[in-house]
Amino acid sequence: MMRLQTQKQPTYERTWDEIDDMLNHAIHERNTWISRFEKAQRRGDRQVMKDAARNSKALEGVIKTLKWTIGTPGIEDPLS
């Protein structure tokens, strides 16, 4: 039986400008979530606080990985 290949191989076609743009976008999004968290904290909206904290933390990982990709000093391992 022949298996259909559903996963494509990476193309490695991203430019440094695209990666830098994505990094800047991720930083902006993280800052937006931090702001949402702070506003929700003042209102006492625990659900929004939880969502904002989760999304902010996820974006920290994205930011660290992108910084590692472009060779930012001090980012030796994006998983630590």
C-alpha cells in the first residue's frame, strides 16, 4: 500500500529580512498581550489574564527562537 506524503520538506527560502520582520512582529504582539494582561489585572478579569499570560509566554519562546536564528549574542540555546 502506497503512503501519501502529507508533510512537505522545508524550503529554507526565508530571507533575513523576513525573519527580522517576524521577530519585530512577535515583539509587538507580546507587548500587546502584556498590556492586555495589565488591563485585565486592574479589572480583575482572571480569564483574560490567563489567556494573556499564556500567549505572552508563548511569544517569548518565538522571540527567543528567532533571536537565536539570527545569531543574537547571549542566546546560546532557545530551549533553555
